[in-house]
Amino acid sequence: MRNIYDLKVAWCKLCDQGWVTIRKVPAIGRYCVICEECEAEWDHPLHAQYNILSKEWNDNSVEDPSFEEISELGWDEYIIRK
């Protein structure tokens, strides 16, 4: 089973307490990145890295996307693999 932190793309610049990870919002068929600590949300991994354009999806039902989905988005290059 995969660990949620396998999908981390940044350390949260808002709360400075949690990892920002790639998530899928099935209800609207979108992907976003969410801080696992303060639940701040962004549209794209770069937005979280630079803390711009914060987004509120207002949907608590998120899930882990597959690596295939992440690769298709081109977001696999943002995953921190350390």
C-alpha cells in the first residue's frame, strides 16, 4: 500500500507544519494539491511551491490518484522523492 507522502510536492508555506500532496477530487473530476496539516488547497503543484492562487474546493472527499494519473497530468516531475 502506498503512503500519502509518496505524493508530496512541497512543504506548506502557509502553516509550515505539513506536506502538500497531490490529491484527486472525484466529485468534480479535478486534481489539486492539499496540505495534509492545514488543508490549504491549490490548483497546481507550482502554486503550492510559490504559495499563489490558493483554491477552496469545498469538498472533503478527496482520494489518492494513481501514479499513471499523475504522469498523464505531467505532475510526476514535481514529486519530492527523498
